[in-house]
Amino acid sequence: MNIIVCLFIFNAAIVGGLGLFINYMEPYLPIWLIRTYLYGKIKAKVHHATVAKYELPKKWFKHFYIFAAPGSTVILCLLLYKYFYNGKIAEILLTLLDTLFGASRKPLVPAENVIVAIILYNIHCWRRLYESTYVNIFSDQKINVVHYLLAYIHYLGTLLCFLGESEGFVRDSYTNRRWNPLTITTLVSAFIFLWASYIQLHSNFILAKLRKNKDGAVVSYSHNVPFHGLFEYISNPLQFTEILMYFMLSLILWRASTYHYVTFWVAVNQAEAAYLSHQWYHNNFKDYPKKRKILIPYVW
């Protein structure tokens, strides 16, 4: 059994299923469930004393990247050690991968593809750590401890996916020293990934600027309507670019059988977050631009 696949399918089913209930049946659902599911500005008007005891500051988002950024670099070093120095992989790591991905797992992803993918993911994680430390201006909003733990599960599972089905990390598999040249699909996907990463950074700068004065000092923690960049077309550039980056990694790792469930989970999670955020903006700002779509420019 592939535990990683089951985990991401379960996460997507729970988040997507509960999201649909909250989107269309919120008045009939118990307050504790709504308060647990929502986070940040969206849950500000939903109160439940018991659930509130299990909430953490939203600014603790930074902890995810303190974990994921060095973790992605460790995975990169492992891959380079194996592919460039023909290093021996520790038995404990092979056993862990066998347990999580199934003992019958196969070496589906060639070395050149996984190297490109993990380099891009390093860029993503280290940039997010920079943003959460020096760019984002967090309010006093909260997240449930469930969201907090779920993020660690996401990043740990994602990082292990770079190893679980890669050449040299499956028992009795070997690495072909004569690597194939990168395909046009891989190169284009990498370029789109980097573009999406830049747009996400730019969007975070726009959001941070809303809480600063002309001198760059923080003067407010309230939420305001952002403009410029992709905000002119959609309410949620952060979610759009997040999905796009994971989808590009799926194209690069197209031979994998497990990683695509990570992308599926991210798409479900980010789409639901985008829908709730879009509704929140419309409910709180009467003059909110009607032409803006939720997630995909001109489409939805």
C-alpha cells in the first residue's frame, strides 16, 4: 500500500468535502466545525470558546518554511550525493521509503528530472521563508492546530516524493550515468515555475504595502483591497501561482505515480481557500471590483 498516496487523497477528500458543505450549507453546520475549518480573516466573525483554545498565531506559518527550506536542501544534497558521487543510501532511508511508498515501488523518475524539480522546490521553499520573515505582515489572526500540523505533513510528504520513485533510491535500481538531455516540456515547465514564483513574491509585496505608509513603516493590520499585478484579474494570485508551480513540477516529474497526488491535494486546498477569500472580499467591500475572477483570469 502506498501510504503517501492514501494520505494526500484523504487530505483532499476531507478538505474538499468539508469545503463544499461550508460553501453551500454553512447555516446548518455546527459552529465548532466551521471555526475549526476556517482560518485567518475568513474566520474572524465565527466564535467558539472551546475551539479557540486550540488555535495558534497565523504568523507561525513561518515555521513551515523553517522546516521545509532546509529539508528541501537536505533532499537536494542526497540526490547530488547519489547521482554525482555514486553514494550509498542508508538502509534506514530505504526502509522508510519502502514503508511509505510500498515495497513494490519502482524507479520511475530519471535523475535529470528529479534534480531539476528539487532545485526548483528549493527556490520555492527558501523564497517562502524569506517572504514570511521579511515581507509578510501578519495580523493577529489565528489558525487551528489542525492546519498547523497538516502543513508539516504536506511538506514532509512532498519532500519524500522526490526520493520515493527516483532512480537510485529504489532497492536494486541503478543510476544511468549517461543522462538524457532535458526535454522542451521540462525546460518550459521550469521557466513557468520560476515566473509563477516571481509573481507570488510580487503579490506578497503588494499585500504588505497595503499595511505600510509611504516611509515603509507598518501602520495597520487591517485587510484592504489590493490592486496591480494579477490582482487586477483575480482575487487570489497567491493560490493561483501555488497551484501552477505544483502543476509544473508534475509535468517535470510526469513519470512518477505518487507526486501527482500532491498536486491534486494542493489544487483542491488552494481552490477552496481562493473561493472563501473571494467571497469574503465581496461580503466586506461593497465596491469590490466585479470583473475579478476567483482563481483563473477570465475563467473562474
